[in-house]
Amino acid sequence: MTGPAPRALSRHPLLIYALVFVVMSSAAVVMLAASLVTLFLARRFCVEQVAGGFARLLLRWIGVRVTVHREAPWPTSQTVYISNHTSALDVFVLLALGLPNTRFFLSGFLRAVVPIGVIGYLADTFWTVPQYRREERVRLFQRAAAILRRTGQSVFLSPEGTRVRTGEIGPFNKGAFHLAGDLGAPILPLYLAVPLPPSARKESADFSPEGFTIRGNLMSFLSDLRPCDVHVYVDAPIDMRSWQLEDLDHIRAQVRQRFLVLHDRWKAV
């Protein structure tokens, strides 16, 4: 997808950090300018062309080559995209895919990083809160369902919720399945095969706001940004039109099992 990976830039952490910050800041400035000129009516252009283009550029500069394995074009109708989440590269890979007319769920604490906050707001991101703030999460998903039902937009979110640093498939939350059922929209699983850095298996299994430290997670983030080949496997869609509330746990377990099969098949790639 991104073409042959060029020779990667120096792996000095400060250079990588500066590169990521400059690229994200540039994307934020361009998106803000485009939004102002179009009276904030160019969300799709900003996400798919500007943010997607900058993401593809960043991946190329780092030396990441992305290959997408799919048998059909991206859906043109409303779809709930889900994926596993093991690397900081995931967000750049997902933006680089250019998923059509899609909004994203993203951890709310990332708004503290100014370029991410600006890009997220201009992209109409749904900012999530931790699992223990249950009432707020319920209101968030109810609001998201109402907006998506009205607009017909697609949406991406990871049912794992947090970045699983061991490279395994973590427990799945219910939100994505509730949302797909409310919308009656199919779920399209994306398995991201991202090689883990050697340091990842020595780290804590979960990356979450509760365990967030600036130094620790910055180093973890930077260790993920390295030259590698990333494969995106697009699985068969899951029809949610006949969904019933009592089916939720069964569907969630069924979909997670599908990811486990994909994981066992492709994790060594």
C-alpha cells in the first residue's frame, strides 16, 4: 500500500519523536486551514486526504511498509470497523488505509497531546473514557449511536480498548458490539499483523491511562516506531441486522475467537 519502504531515518529516539511531532503538527495546521476555509464542512477530506496522506508519509519516512490483504473494495455503506491493538503504529496504519466516511474512537487522555487533540476534534473523534467510568461510557456510546444513525457514517474502534503490549489478543469490551447492533451495521474485522519490538514482551501487558507515565509510555511509544512490514488482513463482514441484546456475549466471544484464529495464523508474518 505504501510502496517499497525507503531507507529508514536514524533510530535516535529524539529524532523519531521530533519527526512524529512535526508531521502531526503539520497535519493539524493543514486540517485546521482546510476546515476554516470550508466552514468546517470538509471533515472527510481532512481525515481521508490530509490526515491519511500525512500518516502514509510518516510511515514511509520511518521505513514501514503496509500491505493490505482484502478481496473486495472498502464498503460504501455504513460499517463498524474493529481491529486488534498492539502497537503505536496502529493509529497511523488505520489513518493510512483511508477508510471511507469513517469516524474514530480514541482514548480521551490523548487530547493532552495538542496536535492529536486538534486532529481529533477536526475529525469529529469520539473521545473515550476508562472502563470504570461506566455511566459516562454508556452516554458516550448512546450519543455516538444517535449521531451515526443520523449521518450514516462508518466508525472504527478497537474492542480491546487498550494497547496490549504482549502481542496477544486481549479481552473484548462490549461497546463495539452494542454500537453495531444499535445501528444494524455489519462489523468488519481488521487484523493488524505488526511485528513487536524486542522490548515489548518485557513491558506491562496493558497500556492504559491508569498506568500512564510520561517517560515510560513515551519510550514504549518510540520503541514501536521502527522500520518493519505491517500486514492488514480484512476478514469477512459480520451481519448484525438480526442482533438481539441477549446475543451480545455470544457475538463478542465469537468475534474474539475469530481474531484468535487470525492471530495464530498471521502473528509470525
